[in-house]
Amino acid sequence: MFIAPASSPPRAKLCELVLLCGGQVSPAPQLASLIIGPYTGQKEATIQYLSEKWVLDSITQHQVCDFNNYQLLQ
């Protein structure tokens, strides 16, 4: 996943949480299948655009939450 720089909580904190939980964070959006947080770049139909709440809820619930509840408008 790629975490957008304008994310809230801050990108660095979300990256740290994802890595601590065994996830992978991509350095570039072109290399990711998930983009977390506000993203203003070119949007692709094959990429999921999710709110930061998805990361936090997935961690607190100890499971990957359903994407449908966290979709960002495209």
C-alpha cells in the first residue's frame, strides 16, 4: 500500500503501524494496489483508494476490514 503524504494521522505514524503489524508500504503510488488517504494524482481503476480509518480499524479489529466501508470518492 501507499500512504498519501497528507494523511491524518501523519504518514510516518501510519507507516510505522503498518510495518509493525507485518504490512508493506510502497515508496511510490505506482507500485501499490492500495492507496491510503487523500490522493490527488492520476487515479487508476485497478487501485483501491481507502481512508486512513481502514488501516486503524483493521489493526484494532485484528483483521483486514472490508474495503467497501472505507472507499474514498474517486
